[in-house]
Amino acid sequence: MEERPKSIDGRDWSYNAPSVLPRVPAMNLTFKSLHPTFFAEVSPVDLRTVSDRDTLDQIRAGMDRYAVLVFRDQAFAGTEQVEFAQRFDGQLHAKTGAAAITKNRFGNEALTDISNVDEGGEIFQSNDRRRQYLLGNRLWHTDASFQDPPGRYSMLFSVVVPPVAADTEFADMRAAYDALSADMKAQLEGLRVQHSIAYSRSTLGFEFSEKERETLKGAVHPLVRTLPNGRKSLYLASHAASIIDWPVPEARLLLRDLTEHATQPQFVYRHSWRVGDLVIWDNRATMHRGMPFDDKKYRRELRRVTTLDIPIPPTTYTQRRGAVDAEGAKETRNK
């Protein structure tokens, strides 16, 4: 039997009591742009120890500017990733599609297992229902759009990375909206979309039971969202099943056309995972999808936490956002 790879540092991922953080002074973070419109790599920082408002505000400002950030060489274990997510953005999403079909092996539904292994660390068989459900992550989507409130920030941490490419693609939905014609923008204004994970999974032949469907009834959200920084963004996902008050065929054709527009190469960045990467993305401003790899041969283990898109108290991050925006403009001028 193949030996199960250990988590980084060999630490336990079971859910334990929250840890006590050491006092760490604020840091001045820098952001290296990896794409012309979004996605940046953040200067070294151990997020397990970040709790001060100034550093958290710098990260929020970076998210407003870039929509996706990668933090290298993280070492989360146990509750640490969950605790960071709560410090960073508050309440967590736990009503996942995965929770409807299987028990969470970490004992905490907020810590979603994006892995191809079972409780004993064995790779899923090809016909395992959990694997068939996870294949839906290869569709373009945004996390928790089928819930109300939907997801705001997702934080995906890599624990085991296979020796072959098993990348994730991200699409900038703000830039995609900006590139639409004025006529199309006018047509989309005010439209509302029904999102359903039962619909998106059914496109791949996966069916939820009637009992499972009861916990996943879907939600309605605007097709165009206005972000806190004033920018507009397309809010699309494979979960988008229909447009309210539109005939289904016309609605799905428009949603398909918009998805094809938004996932053109100029709007997409492909992230190659390293062990210890934490990628944070704004679900209101991006879509993403996992790229295919031989998941019946190679193990991959990722952990995701998603926060809910609910109001948070104002902080100084609006000033920080201005500083990060200015830095981004300087980068653009210097290219």
C-alpha cells in the first residue's frame, strides 16, 4: 500500500481548541502583480501570527486592488487556518454542497476538504460519489453563490501537491465587465440570477438525493455586482441556472455567452500550486476552476475556508486601499 504523505510539519489537522497568538508587530506588506489586471503575490508573512488591524487592513486593501492574493510558505494546521479567516473577515460559510453528501473528516464544516482522499488517506476510486461531486470544481464557478448570504473571500491552502500540474485558473470578472459594450451593460443592469449547486452538478450527471436537495435550495443574486470600491463585476458561476423572469433557454444562452466572454485568456491567470501556498480570492470579483490531472493516481490535498458576504465594521482599510491602488498605478506606469 502506498504510504500516505504527511501534512507539512507532520501536524494534526483535527479540529482542536483555538490557539493563543503571540504578540507580533504590524508589518508593511508589498504586492507583486502577476497579471495585468489582477492577482498578486504578497511579501513574506506568517499569517498564523497576524492579528493586528493594520496588517489585516493592508491585506483587505490588497484584495480590493488585486482580487486574488497568494501567500507563500504558510504552515497552517489544526484550527489555525479557520482562526485566521475569522480574524480577517468574520463569519464563515459552512453550508457547503460537500456537507450535504459526506461527513467532514476534520470535524468542522467550515474547513472544506478539497482533496481526493478518504478518511484513511486513500485516493478515491473512480466511481466514489465524493470524487464525482468534486469533479464539479473543474467548472468555472464562484464559491457559495448558491447560498444567501453568498461567499466573500475564499482561502485555499495547499498541503499535498502532486508531482504533475494540478493548477487552478482564475478569471477577473471586473475586467470582463469593463470590456462589455455599453449596450450589453445596459441589458444586464437589474437582472437577477438563480444559483443552484444541484443545477451545476447535474450538468456533469451528478444528482443529489431529495433529502440532500432540501439543504441546498439555492439563492438569487444580481448578475452585476457593485463592489465596495465602486467597481462593477459580473457575478457568474456554473451554479447560475436561470435569470428571474426570463425564459430558460434565452437565460442560459446569455449566461453561457457571458461566461465564455469572461474566461477569455486576457482575463485569466493560471496558478501553479506549491506546498504551503495560501491563495485568497474575492468571490464577488472572480471565478475559478480546478484544472484536470490524474486524480486517480496522484494525491492532492487542499483546505478551503470561505467567509460570508455580510457587512463588516468600517476600518482604516479604505485609506490602505488608496495606498495600494496608488502602488498599482505606479506599477502600470513602470511597465
